[in-house]
Amino acid sequence: MRIAILTVSDKGSKGERKDTSSQVIRDMVKDIGEIVAYEIVPDEKEIISGKLTEFCDRLKVDLVLTTGGTGFSQRDITPEATKEVIEKETPGIPEAMRMFSFKKSPHSVLSRAVAGIRKQTLIINLPGSPKGVRENLEVVLNSLVHGIKILKGEDTECGGVS
């Protein structure tokens, strides 16, 4: 599986904050695929959507994991940028992440993360904190390989539903 990571952070993009969340993603996905692209961008809708489009259309990655920009802050616009580029939403992914996270923190309901499909690429928004990334990705990681196989037409046995 070909994977891209997009960190969305004003401070991170200026080198004012170390990106520790992407390392958590790297560690968690190493057994399911290869990281072929990684970028840190500011919280700018056009830049985020442009990078997502590039990962999906030009690099043709199987999975894009974003980290950051999913909260209530005025600058948090990762979900809106994601919605601009996806063709189909996959609401079960962020619903499961929020439901699981709620057991650990009632603030998880404040996440606006979305997930969706563009062509043959799955895009998932994750929180900006390493702890949030770990908790959320842990919930869906096992399903991702199966889902991407279905998306690519490699697993039609269950008709896309398990």
C-alpha cells in the first residue's frame, strides 16, 4: 500500500513546532504499507486541497492520512479542504474514531474530522496531537487494508460490506 501523510499546521510549516504526530502515523502504518509522500502545510484551504489532489491524482497513493486542523479554531479547515476534493464520504470511519475516543475523552465529540474517497484513494483526517492520532488510527487501522482492496477492485468477495 502506498501512503501519504499531510500534516496541517501553521507553526509546523514555519518550523516553529516539531511535527510529532506524523511519526506516530509512520510507526503505526509501517506494517501495512510504505510512506511515499510527506508534507507539512499551513492551515490554508487551497494549499491543503491542492496537496490532497496531488497525492491522489498525480502520485496515485492508496491512502492519505492528514493530521491537524480538525478542531474548532478559526484556522482549522482540514475537513472543508478534504470535502472539496473527495467524491464520496465514508462517514463510518470518523464516526468510529469519535465513538472510541469518547471513551477516553468527552472532548472527542468536538472533532470535525471527515474521511472520503477520491478516485482510488482513501483520505482520512486525524487529530493534530500524537495521542489523538494514535487513539483514532488504532480504531480503523485493521479495516483500512480491506477497504482499500475493495476500492481498488482487488477484493469483491464480500461486496464491500463486512
